[in-house]
Amino acid sequence: MINNLRRGHSFFIRIVSGLFVFLLVLTACCDAQSTKKKVLADRILKDTSLTHVDKMARILIKEGFHAGSGYSQIWARDLNTFIETALEERPAAEVRGAILLFFKLQQDNGEMVDGYVLKKDFTWHDDTPYYSDAAPNHVGFKNTVETDQETSLIQLLGKYIQISGDTSILTESIAGQTVMTRIERMLDYLHRERHHADYELLWGAMTADWGDVQPHDDFGCDWNTLSHQAIDVYDNAMLVIALEHLIAFAPRHPGKDAWQRWKQKTAAHIRQHLWDANRLKFIPHIYPNGSPLPKKFDENTIHYHGGTAVAIEAGILTPQEITHVYQQMVENVQKSGMPSIGLTLYPTYPGGFFHGTMAEPYIYQNGGDWTWFGGRMIQQLIVNGFVEDAYTAVRPMLDRVIKNQGFYEWYDKNNKPSGSGNFKGSAGVLAKSITLFTNWAKEVQDTQ
């Protein structure tokens, strides 16, 4: 019995000793991690390029809500990505007015326009301009190959309410209907006109990732006989985010439970139909009525960077999956020779598949580098705890803004800037990213 007691005592000592060693190792690891975070936080707060680019972005956004140089129009999808900074640099009443004008241009079938412009500035050819008696001085327009107009506007409205606290905008009456009623009509339009019953997901025309240009068509932005019905992750992730905003700013609305079910079902069906669990990436498209692709071309080799970033924002991916898709993005940048993870997609669609300039690889939406979406991936890396990765990935985006003294729309393979030279979408996503970096760094310092 004494021997048994001795053995038991010895076993207990070994357990306690092992636990003590484990706690020492754990403490050392935590201390090392804490030190690493503090070093990164200090580096971020001392990085003058962040404050410089942020200042540049705010000066640009303070000019107004149009998309940028070369664009006199105000777009919902663009304003949605710089509204946070706009509300800090412009009076809230002006932002409110810009949002309400979208609702004034809502069509009889409930659909929403992409954007609007003063009639005197409507100088381009468009077969189907959108007019409304509620907005007599403006013309609306819409790239009907895309399905993110309604969801962009709901997100835009949600951010406005969240920041300003102005819920009265929901009861604003426009031509006899409140904004809230018009939101319901927008959702009815999506469900009636752009919801595929078999997959229970939204559809649009085949475009490149989040883009609004279809192949086989010289203009490429309007649904026509050359269009191919397609289901992608971007449109549906945008819906999930929009419904989340809607539930947040209208929590007592009788439709809340239905919106919650729609959100959950959409997220589930994105996982079921669009997430490739073997390749750990999203399938570019589902084609319910036939594919427009060349027979020997495997579209599922393509990684959609923009749609993936938006899917992360929608909460579709796990932390482990976020790690993997980010690693894929970094590898794609290295393989392509492009400047940053703003790379739209990789590999590109074959030469000649799209008409016009997009027929060439790494041009515009066919593999061009867009800070507008790369910046959204930066934001999601920060929000999900990958701050060091985000800081590394944002560097080329910041450097080229400073070098070129402007926020260009997109960049080619040689990092040459193209498109609008003062693209507010690019400025907005970088300004928001810089705010997230700074807030994280200050929080780390405060907890030390």
C-alpha cells in the first residue's frame, strides 16, 4: 500500500510539473504574440504613408459624390464604398439627399437604377435611360447585366443610418410611398425577376467576377440576346450583406423573420452550389441555360478575388478558409506578375473572349488590378484578425497612390494607372482600411 501511495504521489508530481511547464510555454507564447502585435501596432501608427493617403482620400471625397474624374454620375455601388468617409467630410443632409434621389428614380416594377446624373450632363448613348416624375432634373441609368444595384443601395442606406442615427429617412415619403415601402418593392423585384427557383440564388448575365460587362457584345452592359444567364458569388454575397443591414435598421418590421430566412438560405446555397470544397475556392459561375465559354476552357480554374472578398464580408467563409483563399490570392499575384491582390481574377479569360479592350488579358475587369476591390479584401483581413497580412498586402496600393498622386481606377500588368484618375471607390476603400488599421493599433496600445 505504501508503494502504491508513493507511485500515486510521483504521478501527481509529474502531472503538476508538466502542467507548470505547459503554462510557462503558453505564457511565453502569449508574451511573444503580444510583443509582436505591439511592434506591428507601433509601426502602423508611425507610418506616415497611411496618414498621407488618408488625407488625399478625404480631400478627394470632400469634392462630392460622383464616382470620380471622367464620371459625372453618382453610382450606388460606388457611393456604398466611400459613404463612411463622405459622412465625415460632407454634411449628412447632403448624403441623405443623394440617397433619396435613388429612391426617386425607382421604376414602376420596383427595380432600382445603377445611378443618376443631371439631365444636362447626360451626354452618352443609352438605349434605355430611366426617368421619373419624382426626379424631373435627373436621368437614371442601369447596367442590366448586373444584379447588385438594389443590394448596393440597401447597404448604402444601412451604413448611413448606422453612422448618422437618422432612421427618419425610412419614413420619408416619395411620390406617396415611404422609403421603407420602396425597399420592400426592391426586394420583391429581385425575388420576382432575378431569383432562380432551382438554386434559390440571384442571377445576372455572365460577366467577369463583379464586373458589369458581358462578352460577345460591343457595349456589353445591357441584357440582350447575347446574354447568358449566370449565378455567381458576388451578387449573392451582396444580398446577404444587404439583408443583414436591413434587419439591423428595421428590427421591428413585420418582414424581419422572412428577411432572416432569406439571408440564411442564400448563405447556405452559396456554400452548397458555389463553394468548391476540394479546391477551396468559389466556382465562377453556374449556367442554368448553357455556357458561353469555349468548349476546352475550364472556367473553374479561375479565382475570383473580388467576389471572394465580398463573400468574406458576408460571413460565408471560416477563418481557415479565409487563410487559404488569401494565400491563393498572393500566389495568383506572383504567378500573374500583377502589382497587388487587387488583381480581379486569375487566370484570365482567353484572348478574344470579351470584345473591346477586355479581349486582352490583364485589362480592365479581365484581370486588371482594382484597388476598389483589393481594398475590401484588406478590410476583411483586418476585421478577421489577419492584420499583419493586411499591412503587407496594402503596401503596393498605398505606394502607387503616392507615386501617381491619385486614386486611379485600375492598373495593368506594369502597374501603369488606367481609367479615372480620381476614382472615389479606390479612395474610399483605402480610407476605410486606414481607419481600421489605426483603430486596431490604438486598441493594442491601450491594452498593453
